[in-house]
Amino acid sequence: MNYQKPIDASTRGIALIGALFLLIIFTSFSSTITHGADAVSFNLAWVPQGSTSGVLVAIENGYYEEANLEVTAFRGYGGNRTINELDQGLFDFAYGNPIGIILNRANGGHTRLIGVINDVWPAGLCYVEQERQPRTIEDLQGLTAIGGAFSPVHELVPIWLEKNGFPQDHISLVRVQPDVIVASLTQGRAELAECWRGSDMPLMKKQAAALGKTVGWLEYRKFNLDIYSNGLATSEQMITERPEVVRRFVQATYRGYQFLIDYPEKAADIVHGRYPLLDHDILLGQIEDINELIIGPDLAERGLGWIRANKMARTVELVTEAYGVEGSVQTADIFTNQFLETVDEFSGEDIR
């Protein structure tokens, strides 16, 4: 098995020291401290960007403060590591993905998705249109795609190819450092590159445009990869011991994402104002991507974030196959919608 295991007890002390270091170095975006507020931490899974701007906007706009929460956001270092740190209690909430949660639980972890942000899988294979214009998977034959060293592309793409009737070696996959992907593609050193809406795709497009090029992509989702991507995650301990804190956090966070939908340019201004080194145009492009990715078919009835059991079951099936997960991971253990339901605090009844 080649998936990442949760942090074990022998390394937890080192991880805690690392987390304290992050507290000192990377604490840069927190809500106003309110007397008596519940203090919680949020792992962004990467650097601040459009995908997690709903949380950052909720901090700046005072949505957490109104929910009697003091939220501090920290930069993160990748999906599986983020979930493992969450499981070990180093953070209270995180921008997590089902892959990390499934692998964590397969190794005895206790994390859950408590609301989806990317209702659709946001990834694909990007290419420079002046060099090639593949329109189907068949057109990719013999090409080489680069992806981050620990990216799920290396596990999911071979299974994706098989499910579409192609051999796993239909294209070649090469592991590279994430920070060279964009330049390698736009400067012609790579034929294909993994790309993600809400993250590096706006950067790719901007850098390509500066070179007089345009970027196209082949979206996995349009070729039989209909699974969930990132959302809000927490631990079973938080759900059991602090359920009302979880509820308030979830509902205030989706207020932040609703603001992104309603006022994307203002949202970009808010995040850029706190992180002025970010490129404003790229940030706005990422936010516009997220605004499309977050809209699911249950929006009118359930609101943002609702997770459908049948789609999560497909996600679990694909991930367990791609990563060679041994043992049984139950779909019902991966997620819960309980904190997305609007409940009358006096009657306990759903008032939606």
C-alpha cells in the first residue's frame, strides 16, 4: 500500500513542536478576540488562495465573531498531511478532501467531511493550445503529464484511464516538485500538466498569456470521474465533544462562501488586503472558479455544502481502488450533513 499513514504516537511530540512553530511563524489571519468566544484553529491545507477565501472572508467580515467564535487560520502543507494533523488534534478544522479522510480512516483515524466546497472534481490535464488541442482521452496517447510529487493525479489517472477503456500507460505520468509545474507547461517543457480550478489554473492562464499562449484543459469530470473534492473537515472528537462549536463554525463559514458568490471582487479585495503579496487577478480568478465549483444540485433545498451519499459512495469506491486500500471503509463514516441542517434550538426540529 502506498498511501500516507496518520501520525503515530511516537512522532506526535515532534508534530506538536512543528505546529507550535507554525503558530509563531504563520499565524496571520484571525478573527477579533471576543471575551468568552470559543477559540478554534483552521488549517488552509496550502497557502491562502481562492479555494479557502470563504473562511478568510468570514474572519474579516465578522461572521465568526457573530457566532461567538475566535477563528485563526494557518497555512498548510498538503491534503493528506492536513487530515492527519487534524486527526491528531493539531487543528480543529481544515480544508480537507475525501481522499485524505478515506486514507486516514483506513489507518484507524477519526476524521469526517462536514460540508463540501468543491461539489465537483476541480481537476484536469492542462495543455498549451498552440502546441496541441486534445479533445478526447484518445488524443492523449503517448503524451507525458507532470504532477506534484504527492498529488493524487498519480493514483487516480491510471484508474480513470481504465474506467474509460484505455490502458494505464496510455499516457506517462512524471512526479515533479509542485512549484515547477506552471512554468514547465507554459514554457513548453511539459506536454501536459495537472491543473486545478480554484488553485493553479488561473496562474497558468496568466503566465501563458504573458507569453502569447492560451491554456486549455481536458476535465476528468467530463470523462467518468464524478467524485467529490475538498470541503470542510474536522475530527470525531470535535463532533462528539463540541457539536455546537462545529455547527456555528460550519454555518458562519458558508456565510463567507455565499459572500464570495454574491461579491467576488469585494471578496478578492478583502483577502488581498490582508495578503498583499498575492496577485489580485489570480486571486479573483480562483474565487470565480470556486463560485462555480461550490454550486451543487441541492442548493435550492439544502443550501451550500450538502453532501450526497450516492456520490460519496462513488468517491470511496474509486479512492479505495486507486490507492489499494485494504479493509472496509464505510461511506457513512466519511461525512455528515448534521451541521448543515437549520434546527430550531428550542424545539430541536428541522425548520428548513
